[in-house]
Amino acid sequence: MNLPNKITLLRIILVPIFLFLLLFKPEGEYSNYTRYFAVAVFTLAALTDGLDGYIARKRGLITKLGKFIDPLADKLLISAALIALVDMGYITTWPAIIIIGREFAITGLRVVAAAEGIVIAASKLGKYKTTLQIIAIIAVIIALPYSLVLLWLAVLLTVVSGLDYLWKARAVIIGEQTSEGSN
């Protein structure tokens, strides 16, 4: 297993650690510190996303495994954070449903496209979307002013980037409808 894939696996391993720290409710004078530790772990995990991709491209270490687990790790991190924030009452369910729903839909679309031999590459819009989601999640956890505005901006960018992927995959979508009927 190469270094970028090991870094991606580290991101996956950090997800339950982040969740434990975020959801752990100790009593006493240290009760507020666990969410800051959670933010540190979340931030570290988020930074590994850029690092693994950079190393893979720079050293020519892009693998099929990496192409599979890297987006999976991103979705695990973001989805886990959103679900935990809903559970904690920090956010309503709608932002989580929209963001997670878009991720499932676009991942499914990319799988169908790949089966047809079509690669729908990640776009800059998608990268901006992920960055804004990460910033919004951190802002919500540490209760920054206007953090919910940031979250809704992330939702908006999530929808826009999802529409961008749908546009890029229109040949796959139309091809599926014409060859197999509507589903």
C-alpha cells in the first residue's frame, strides 16, 4: 500500500476518534475542551484529504484503490460530522439530508458512468464545496457567529456542484434512459 492510500486510511481511522471526542460529555471543568479536541482531529482529517491527493499526483502514485477510498473517506468524514451535529441539536436535519443525499446521488452517478467507461472528474466546484462544508462544520462545532449561514452557503454550493456533475454526466443519464427505459 502506497503512502497516499495510507494517509487516506488514516482519515478513515480519524472519523470514529473525531466522533468520540465530539459526542463525549465529560463532567467537570474539562467538559468544554473535548469539542476543541474534536475540531483538531476533524481539521487534521480534512487536511489529509489535500495531502494524499497532492502526494499521489506529485509522485505518480494514483491507484484504483486510492480512487475508491479517497472519496469514500471524504464522505464518511462529512456525513459523520453532519449526523453528529443533528444528534447534538446543533443543526436541523435539512442541511444534513441535502448534503448527504447529494453525495450518495453523485457517487452513484459516477459509478454508473465508470461502468460505461466514462470518467466524471472532480471539479474545482466540488473541491470548493468540500472546503466550505469543512469550514462550516468547524464553525458550527465551535459556535462561531453566523456558522449556520456558512452551513447554508455550503448547502447551496453542494446543490450547485451536484447540478454541475449532472450536467457533465448528461450523456450517461440520457443513455441510461434510452437504452433501458426510465427508472
